[in-house]
Amino acid sequence: MPKSDKPQLWPKRYVLLPDIHYPYFQKAAWKAVLDFISRNRCDGVLLTGDQLDNQNVSHHTQGKPLLRQRGGYQKDIDGFIHDILNPLEKLLPKNCLKIFIKGNHERMLEDLLESSPELEGALDIAKNLNLKSRGWQVIEVGGHYNLNGILVLHGDSIGSADHVAKKLVDATCRTSIMGHVHRFSAYTKVGVEPADKWAGYTMPCLTTLAPQYARGRLNAFLNGFGIVESWGPKRNNVYIPIIFQGKFSYGGKTYGGSR
């Protein structure tokens, strides 16, 4: 059941959910996240990009009919509402902050419009998911959200490869959190003033660790998500739980699986 709807100033807890890539989400990891939200106060949820994989309309699968499904885009929209949004929103308090950040896989829809402008409006993901009426604030591709002084973004504008957390904090000169790379890393940057200290974090993912496109190649992907606990203006602690076989521990409690 949702926790108390009574607003409070501090402390606050925010849950950051990276790279679901529906319909290729890791179901056991997702259930563990819902278990955590159901048992803890949640003042905000941020979907940090690549909520849907959009393989059925991706330019990467153009001319590859075996990788597309008839009616696949609408099926993914309906499935995301049923499997992700509805169970998540059922657990959230009424006044919960809800942020939907578009990632590069949401950008695939915009790329498609360049060659098929007649589809404009039909591929509006915010409209198709009824995000406005559901109370979600949408951050467009390449944008970010300021979470009590922490910059939250998808991260495709930063890139991938090695040392991404360093690239992130070097680019923003702010404490920042991103997804996109499907693995955890952290880096601290300092400036010339004593207070100039920032940390950059990359989060794991909530999708499969063996994507079809990888064709069995090894990767460093991990399942996990982010938690930000704020205890004053621009005073935060960041936690990145790693989910192993559908379970993780936090604060002395275990979540996911059978308890």
C-alpha cells in the first residue's frame, strides 16, 4: 500500500530507475524494486531514460523484418502501461514527484519522423502513455532534472566506453547521476575552492544483461538502480544497490525474491 500522502520537507527519498528497455526488462529485478518501494517511503521516482527499447521502430532494425513485430510498437506501449506504470504508480503516494526523462531509445521515435513526417503525433510517447494525466513531468531528449542540487540525466550526451563517471562530472562540474551505460561507476572531481567537490555516478540497468544485439559477447552490465536520500538543501546521500538474482540488501533488509 502507498505510504502516507502527508508532505514533509526533510528527509526525502527518491528512487531512480534506469534503462528498463521494455519489453526486455529484467522481471526479477523489477519485482525487487517494487518490493523496495512498497516497504519504504518514496517522495519521488525518476525514470532516467530508455524506458522502452523501441526495437520495432528503431533505425537499427530497418530492413530487418525478423527483428520487428507486426503491431509491435502499440504492443510495447500497452505492455509498458500494464507491466511498469500501473504497478509502480499503485505504490506511490499521491503527492509523489514523478519524472520521465527521455533517452536515446526514445529519440529513435524522433529520428523516424525525419524520414516519415506523416507519423508526427502518432509516435508521441508522452501522449501514448498518458503521462500528463498520470502526473509525470517529461524531460526531453538531452535534458536533465535538478534533484536537490544533483543533476540527473540519461547520459547519451556524455557517451560510454571506460571512465564514464569521470567524463560525466568533468562535463557538468556538478554532482551528477546518469544511466545509459548499464553499469556502475563513480568518480570525484575537485576544484580550486574548498567546497568545489563533486561526484559523478553511472547506474546499472533494469533490462536484460544479455541483450540480443550483443550476440553472446561478454559485457560489464549489472542490474540495479539508484536511491537519493536528501536531508537538507543540496545535502544528499547517493546509494546504488546492485541486484543479484532478483535480490538486494539496503539498510539491513533484503528485498526481492521470497522473504
